[in-house]
Amino acid sequence: MKKYMLILFSYGGLKKISEHLKKKIKQHDKLVVRAVMLEEVPKLSEHLISDIGVLGKKVVSDVEDSVVDIYQDNAKNYLEEVKEMAAEKKFKLNQKLIEDHDLDRLKKEIKEAELDGIFINFSHNEFISNQVKEEEIKSWLKKIELPQDIFYDGKKEK
């Protein structure tokens, strides 16, 4: 029995993540999923909408609400899909939707989990990448020498 962890910072390219999981995870393995909901997602729209004056505050607020709703729906839908995959492939599953990204707590959980491998889906979006402290995570993972598959919005890093 092997134990893996999937950390989702991005909810793009989830179909490819699922295909990868289906190839890697076998019956009786365990998958720990941490779906991180970033607190600052609404500010992402500030990068998309540079001038509130043109569109008006109400439109910008509506866009922010839509971005958050879509983001949360994608996360919840994907967790349900992983649950169905676990039932079908008969592997153990421990999943959590994390509302607040605490890098130190995540590092501690990774260390204590005694994993055989980790899968991480980062985002190509610079705002999200900075918020999750992507470079710090990657640097730390190199130090602990844990086999890892890194993705960016579902595309595997070479």
C-alpha cells in the first residue's frame, strides 16, 4: 500500500490530474487530498479589471463574487469526482477543503504523513503563484526528497 498526497492550488486542468491519478493510484493505496481555497481570490479580478471607474463598483463586485463562486464550485465538484474515483478504484481517501492557506501547517502535514509521492497542481497565474508561495514550496520539497509530480493548471512540469 502506497500513500500519496494531492495538493490543489489551481482548479484548472483537473481532467488531466484525474487521468494521472488513475494511472498512479492502485487498489488499497491511500490518497490524501488538500484542496486549498485562497483567501485573496477576489483580488484576482483586479488584475483582470484595471479601471473600476469605467465599469462601476457594482459590476466589479459582481465579477468578484462570480470568480469566488466558480472557484469554490470547481473545488467541490472535483472533490466529489475524486470520491467517486476512490470508490471505483478501491483506494482509501482522506480529503479536505482548506479555507486558509498556512504553508507551515501544510509542510508539517506533508512531513508527518510519510508519503510515497506527492502531486501538486499550481497555477500559471502569477497572482495565485505568489499567494501560495510556490517557489518556497518547491524549494522545500527538494530538500525532503519526496517523489513529486508537479502540474501547472493540469499540464505536467517536465
